[in-house]
Amino acid sequence: MVKLLRIVKYGWSSFMRNGWLSASTISIMVLALIVFEGLIVFNVVAKGAVESIQEKIDISVYFKTNVTEDAVLNIKRSLEGLSEVKEVEYISRDDALRIFQEQHKDDPVITETLSQLDENPLLASLNIKANDPRHYETIASYLDKPSFNEQVEKVTYAQNQLVIDRLIAFVDTIRNGGAILTSFLSFLAIMITFNTIRLAIFSNSDAIGIMRLVGAGNNFIRGPYIVEGILYGVIGAIVSFLILVPIIGFISPYVSNFIPEVSLSAYFSANFLKFFLYQVLFGVALGILSSVIAIRRYLHV
């Protein structure tokens, strides 16, 4: 325990002695950690946006007038057996007419036209929702089987395909861009921390020589530099988290206005400790990795 306390003390002394270097290292570490947490927040918002839009997007399959209700329900059951399908809703011809009348009850022309018809002009249909927007193409291909051609009048996938593809492309672009930026800033943080530890090793070369002469073990000599890297990570995590809290509080109302189903403040409050733990673990991992690389390369003990 005494050795451990001494290692921590020497690590802290080295950290404080390199004031400006420590500040610059922590600044880059903070940027990397903010982007890292921003990527997590974006994934939460993106997931909520996808789910919100997905509720408004589906594939509708319209059946020919001579297709019986039992045949439609058989197709419904076969679709529900697909892993890509989240939900299938059956709308009979009578239900379709009732919904249409309700939607256009204030339009006298349409109401009058419908009253003049001898037969219901609307078709029975299935509204299909997928578990993921990428699955709609698979579902559309399934409905394009030859066995369904004589029963299916129309599938609306083509009409929604542009919206679905744009949604997928948007989410993927932002997510990949965030991952690339996080990787770049993490690499930058590692390199700056590495150089800071390297300079600390060079500046303490005489002290290291004396410690070796008096019989200090290798772990005792290496320990302070590991502690120094951990300090960069922990302090960077705390600072970045303190910056992130007001940012989330500020953007949360705007996110809720855009996506009512997503309450960023509520999610952050519920996962407060998890967010902070992620910050600390990621920061400490960057700090330790940088220190280990510098020690292995420049501290020959």
C-alpha cells in the first residue's frame, strides 16, 4: 500500500509539473470524449427518429376483388412468420370504405359519388411494418413471388422506397461520420498523451537513474507514468461530462419538437451513471494505452 501511494504521489507530481502539456493533453482528450458521447447520444436520437418514421412508413398490399378473405388471412399469417416483419394489419374492403368515408366526410363531392355507386370500389389490403427499414426490400421481394401474382393487385413498396432509402442513407452517413471523427480524435489524444509521457520520461531521466541505483523495481519506476495517463483520462472524462450535461439540456427541447417520441433529458437522467462510466472508462483506456506505448518505447528498465 505504501508503494502504491508513492507511485500515485509521483504520478501526480509529474502531472502537475508539466502544467501546460497536461492542459493541452486534457483538452484533446475532452474533445475526443465529447465526440464519443455525442455518438452515443446521436444513436439514441437516430433510433428514436427511425422508430418514429418507421411507424409512418409501411408496405400496403392490395388484393384483387375476387380474392377471398381466407386467402388474404393466409398470406397475412405467412408474412407474420417472417423475421423481418414486425406487424401486419388486415383491412377488409368494408373497413377500407369506412375509413375512406371518415377521412373525406367533409368533402360533399366524394360523399355524393360514393352514395351513387352500387359496389364498394375499394380493395382489401394488408399494411406491413418491418422491424428495420432495410427489411422492406426483402418483404417486397417475398410478395413478388409467382404464387401471389394472381391474388395481389398492387404493392406500394416502390412509392415508399425513396423515403426509406434516404432515411437509411442519412442515418448511416451520420453514424459513420461520427465514428470516423471519434477514431480520429482518439488517435490524436493518444499521440498527444504519448508525447507528454515521453517528455516526462526524458525530463526525469536523472531521477530514473538514481531510482535504479537505489534498487527501485521496474513496476515502481513505470507506475507513476501509468498514473499520469490515468489522470489525463479521468480529468478529461469529468470535464467533458460537465460540458455535455448543459449541452444535452439545451438541445433536448429541440429534439423533442422534431421527434416527440424521444426525450433526451429523460434518457440522459435515467442513464446518468452509465454515461459517466462510459466517459471515464474510455478516457482511462486512452490514457493507459498512451502511457504503455510511451513506456515500452522510451523507458528501458
